[in-house]
Amino acid sequence: MTPDVFDGTPATDQWTFDSTDGAQAKLKTHWESYFNESDVQKIASWGINALRIPVGYWAYDNAGTPDITGADAHLEKAIGWARSHGLKVWVDCHGSPGSQNGFDNSGRAGDVAWQSSDNLDHSIRVLETMAEKYGATEYADVVVGLELVNEPISWGANELDTTKQ
């Protein structure tokens, strides 16, 4: 979601970036520096009481993709900071298998294949993993919801009725 991470690469989205040399080290640096506890503290000081934190499905299951895992560990840090500063968290599954909208913010720009049976089943399995994790008692005081899919299109390859179901 921050294109400067792609500087010096031909990447246009997470999928192509994670296939480039040095991507793991660049992501590690990004994860460790882009958002930190002082940001959460500042947000809380403004009177904001919740954070919506995007994470791609590949943080929980990247099988068959070039996607690099590790974002979930940094999400855990952010959840801890939110808890420490009295904020609630909405965990946003921002990228879904096959891309739910074809935009770079889904993790993979181009074709939309989220509602194909394999991708939809994969998406549901990831959401079940996320629900089991963040629905646990240890998160009850801080995680207030899960966004199931970010900005799914409702035309072309995606049927609105399938999205609703």
C-alpha cells in the first residue's frame, strides 16, 4: 500500500514485488519502520479510538504464490500497541486470493479471479484462520472485527450475490 517500497524494482504490486531480488529484506525494513508505537500513541492522543489494519491473505497462507509471509508478526505488534494505548482494532483482509478487484491494493493487479472456486475456497479458509485467531479470548479486549474482503468489485468476474453469500 506504500509504493515507495517498490523503488528500484519493476514491481507494480505485492505479487511482483515479492518476486524481486532483495524483497524479503526490503519488506522487513518497511515492516519495522513504517508504522510504530509512537504512531499509535499519536493517533490515540487525537481522540481516535480504533485502527483498521490491512493485511493480505498471504500473511496466513501463501501456498502456491511468491508472496512473502511475516506481516502477521508486525500486525501482532500493532495490536499490542493499540491495546496499550486504549484503541480497538479492525483487522482488514485487504488482499484476497485471485484478487477481489484487480487493483494493486489487493496484492495483485490485473485479472480478477477471486470468485473462482479454488480462490474462493482459499479465501474462506484464510478467513476461518483469522476468525479463529482473532476471535480468541486473548483478543477480546482489542480486536473488535474482521473485514472479510476489501473493495470487491461487483461486475465482470465477480457476482454481487456470491460476494454477499
